[in-house]
Amino acid sequence: DGRDGAGGGKGVADFIGVFEELATLAKPTLAVLNGPALGGGVGLAFACDLRVGKADDYIAFTEVKRGLVPAMISTYIVPQLGPFFSRELMLTGRRTSLQRLYEMGAMTKVAESEAGVELLVATLMDELRTSAPAAMAATKKLIGFVATHPHAEAMAEAVGVFKASLRSPETLHGLEAWRKRQAPDWKPFRLGSKL
């Protein structure tokens, strides 16, 4: 209808655009949940590659309590939580602790305190810095393809991605560092990345 807002076409498109940007960004994304996450906040977290937070914080889909549908965010959440657990959470609006999500494999890590969460973030960032930027980007894209295509198509795509990676400067650098028993230095490959 052209209105700019939650009910308008442009508002919805902008809302979806934020989620899509996070989900498809070539660099790894990390959501740090700082307190309860509700509705769209949960969608933002699930659009990211990695998630950390305090074990006793929670998520909730309170939309149904207001007559709303967690529509757009469902496209990021349902594939990760599965239909059964998604129904439980989205139909009841029940609070679910980050600890429970971690036990289900829907959180990367949880900590007991804010200081613990900060340590988790620092550790994950250190781990990401040891990975080649273009290889991470190709891996993210491949995971999305494999998750949404039949096995034969996924295998053909995987073979093509692997062959392309064999010719990349990153691979040559990484293999040379391995041969010399050194850690590869990915800084020159980041092109302004802040990782």
C-alpha cells in the first residue's frame, strides 16, 4: 500500500532487507544476546551465523499474544529449530532460556555472566581470525545451497566450489604456511575487514 511502517510495503521490505543482509553477508556474523530477545530481535539473532548470550536470558515469540504472526522471522528460525519446536514456541509465546536453546544446538555458546559472554565473544573472534576470509564466505554460501537443494545438485555445487578454491591465492598461502608449519597470516586477504 506504499505506507512506510510496519504495515506498509516499504516498511516490510526494509525490515526483510535487514535480515537478508545479515543472513547473506559474506563475512561471519555474531549475535550477542544481551537480555531477553523478543520477536524481531530473535529473528535478527537467527539471521546471524553464531549466537552467544547469558544462559538464563531468554527468547519469546509474543506476537501471538497480540494477534500477530511471526511471519518474516519464521523463515530464519523454523529451518534452524525445526517445525515441532517452532510450533511450541510460536504458538504459546513461552519464554525459552538460552541454555535450553544451547542444549538444542541453537546457540553457539552460553555463559553464566556478562563477563563470561564477553570472554566467549573474544574467543570466537580469535577463532574467526584464524580462518581465511574468502574461504569463510564460500563456505557460508555453500551451506545455504546444500541446505536447500537436493543431494545431486548440492554435490555438483560442492565439487565446483572445491575446485575453485584450489586455485585461490588464499589456498596457496594456507598450504604454503602449512608446509612451513606456520600459522597463515590472513590480514592481507581481508581487504579492510575488522576481524
